[in-house]
Amino acid sequence: MMTKQTSTPLEEFSPYQAPTAAMIEETSNELELAGRGTRLLAYLTDYFIFIIPLLFILFIFGQEFMLDSTEEQITGIIILAGLPIIIINLILLYRNGQTIGKRFFSIKIVRVNGERAGFLRIIFARYLPMMLLSAIEVVGGFIALFDVLFIFQKSRRCLHDMIADTIVIIEKKMRNEAS
């Protein structure tokens, strides 16, 4: 003889039921790494912001001027056209570890431990070594490619990040509690 047990709906078990667990929202001060796509978009933004003044100068002076100019003249024009962008990026890097593109996408450069990455570290350990290595004829392009491909590691750190002991994180905006 079978006895029927009475049970409440919560006590019934179905093998097709989704597992349940108590949900606890954790808040932490852990750093959230910037996504690979976000870093790429920030880089492309910086690149195009730098190229726009050069295209403007090409439009103003004309293609003939550029073709008839010496390499030194063209280099001077590039420096003068890009100087305002370079200065703005240097100020942003000094203040908050950001370039124009990184600021637009709310990401920034910090030390691996989350501390502020100093300006000298960013310039002389993060950017300068890769610029110099990338300028080497024949192998420079491979070094630059190798640098970028490192981003596909779990740590999302490029070679220049490893050299400078930096990471790129999502910038957390501080909310004003009074408002």
C-alpha cells in the first residue's frame, strides 16, 4: 500500500527545475580590466584624432606641396600638426593615466597593484621602449605585432604593459552621495 505524502509546492522536487541558491551581492574594490575591444577602440580613436590635423594640412597645402617637400619638412609639418594632440595626451596621461581615446571610453592606465601609474613610468617604460623597438628596420613591425598579440592572454596585458608593470582598467566614476 502506498501512502501519499502531502507537500507544499516549495518542497516538491523536479529534475528539470533550475538550481536555487541564496544570492549575495558582493562589493569589492577589485580592478576591472578594460576589454580588448574597448582598448582597440580607444587606440583607434587616438590614431584618428592624430591623423585629422595631418589630413587638414594636406588639404590646405595640397598634394603637390607634400610631394615636393623634403623628408625633414614633412617631419616638421607632422610634428607641428600633431603637437596640440600630443600635448593634450601628455597632460591627460600625467593627470589620470589616460589619452583622449582612453578618456572617451572611460579606461585608464594604472600599476598592476591598482596604484596610479606615474607619468615617467608611462612615458619611459610603457611607450618609449616599444616605439624604439618598433623603429628597428625589418624586425620592428614584428615586434609591434608581437606586442599587440599579447593582449589575448588571460591577463589582457600587452608586452608594453608587462615592461611597465601596468594594466588598463575601467575607470570607476565616484558618485556624489549628497546629490
